[in-house]
Amino acid sequence: MYSFIYVTLSVLLLLFTTSIVLAETQNSSTKLNFNSTNNSSNNKATLYSGEKIKILAGYPAIIKYLPGNKNKPLVVFVPGASHLARISYGYPGGNKKDFLEFWLHKEGYPFLAVSYPIENKVFSKVYPNFTITDWADQITLASNFIIKKHHLSKNIVILAWSFAGYTAVKTNKLCKNQGLNVVLFIGLSADPPLRGLFKEPNNPILPNIKMLPNGMVSPKPLNDWFDAWFINQLNMQDEINKHVIIPKGIYQSKFIGNLPVALLGTQKRYNHGKFINDINATLQDTQGFDYSNYPPIAVIYDTSYTDDDNAFFTPHDWSSIISRNVYYDILKKTKSNMTTGDTWRKISDLVLRAPKKFTIAITPGNHFFFIGEIGAKRTALIIKSLIAERNAYNTSINKLAS
């Protein structure tokens, strides 16, 4: 009798567990799951194949490396707000061709994805005091670790999606200190440093940032704007590619989570259990006015009406930085008399043409334009061409210096 009950309960438990696993992969239309809890799950159980958790700058990061041609620069992908870098390489059972990693690896590039700690079960706890400086430090340390371990060249190309653009200056300075050379920092519809400060006074969403009980910030209190927006962006990419790229249940539980408030780039900071306004701390965090320490910049941006801020302002916000960067590079290397007619003409040509050369609009697609085979393949080819264009620019600058 007891054995019969035991077997029956075991079968029921097995069926219940199986139903939960299957439910995760369903294409749900429910809202994003930004639950505010301190996670205590087993990290190893939630990691995907090839992922490793490594403590960098005092915080955990998920890194995933795919080897390539050691003579090519290491391409490093950095996700934007609330996302893990899985957005660049996908999930078990997904179509690899829907993600950037596949296409960049096909072009021969070694590929590294670095996820900062968000509130997701893959991390054992939350880190509300994590800053843009910590973020840049993790990018640098992860890159240096992989380069040393796999005996790669010290040249890296950083792909910074969305808010990851805030890390440009700090990452470049830290890379220099580690002996790494940022060949190109490519923003993928990315915000330049300081944009968050300019957004806040007039933006109807950002002033509503509220601290969760665990110190993190969630898009959810922001009038559910991000909640619907993320899903809408994914749905549009599904339509372009004529299939579901990431099932919504997997996206909600395995790709996103609440984030530390400093990464929004506004003046709001976490300080001893509360949010404070400290514009000086944010300026120090991003160092966006330090024009001489920007890496070489390029930008790929979408033109979607659903991403108006990037469609209208991204190429222009980065253009002056790109021009200054080229000019400062020339000043550092050129020893000849710049006022002579021929030299000045060449310098003017390089500086004034740079924004058009290094800001590329991509269609079709939205803020998630690099997701799905159509956009992922096209983005990889643009990245390859931008690297070649920057190498050509370097050659021209070096000729002026000789």
C-alpha cells in the first residue's frame, strides 16, 4: 500500500517538474519578469555551455569565449541595460545563425562576451553599488585574461550595445594601463558618455527611477515602458526574420534582470541603502569630457521609429567625438608643419570625412537590429568593413607623420 502511494507521488512529481521545464520555452506574451529578489540558486546549474563565472574587479561576471584566428583582434561584446551578453550568442536549442557570435566567428574573429552582474538567477546575489567604472574594469580584465590565456594579440575591438557606450573612455584608459590596444570601439545604437545626464531633466521616464527593496533599479516602475518596449523590439525582429528568435519565456528568465542604478548614466547613484543625486560622481564615472582618451570610435545605429532617440541623435552625438578623436590622433603622431597647404588639406579631409565613414545606419531592424540572422549577418559584415576602414585611416595618419 505504502509503496503504491510512494510510486504514485513520484510519478506526479515528475510530471509536474516536466511541465515547468516545458512551460519555460513557450512563446509567452506576458510581461517581463523583473522580480525583485535576492537569488540564491546554484550558479553552475544555470550556466550555458561555454560560460564561466569569474570574479573581476571584485564582482562576478559571466564570460564566454569562442576561439578564432589569433592574428585578428579579439572582438568583445558588452550588453546594454538589464541584459546578459547572451543576447550576442543565444541559448541552448536556438539557431546560432540568429546571433552575432556565429557570424563574427565565421569571419575568423576570436569572440568574447562579457556579462556584468544583473539581478538574474545566474548570479547568487545583487550588487546595487556596481558602477560604470566597475563595468569598464570588468571588460578590460576579462579581455586581458582571455588574451593571456589563449596567446592572442593585444588588439581588441569592443562592441558596446546601448548603454554600454557609457564605458568608452574608462575602458580605453584601463586597457592602455593593461597594455591592450582598442583598435575600435563600435557602438551598436549606443549612448555616448554623458547622454544620460542630458536625458534626465526632460525625459518622461528616467525621473521616475525608483529603488527596489534590494537596492537595484527595475524598468518596471518606469510606467511599464521598458516592459512593453523590450518585447515589442523582439517581436519586430521576429517578424523581419519570419521566426521566433528567442522564446519569450527564455528571454524573460535567462536574458534580462534588474540592474544597478549607476549604469543608467544619470546623476542617480546608490549610496548606503538609498539613491542620491551626485552629478560629479557620474562625471567621474564616465569621464565623457576627456576627449583625448576616447578610443577610435565607430557607430552602427538603427533608424526605427520605435527607437527615435538613437535614430535621430546617435550619429550626431558621436560625430564630434569621432572627429576629435581622429584629429587628436593626428596631433600626437604628426611632426611636420601642419600649416602647409598640402598637409592641411589632407588633415582636413581625414577629420571632416571621419563621421560619415564611421557612422553607419542599418536597416531593417530596431534597437535589437543585430538579433536574427538577417541583422546579425549584416552587422558582422559592417563590423568587418569598419575595422578595415579604421586600419586604412591609421595608414593615412601614419603617412602624414612620416
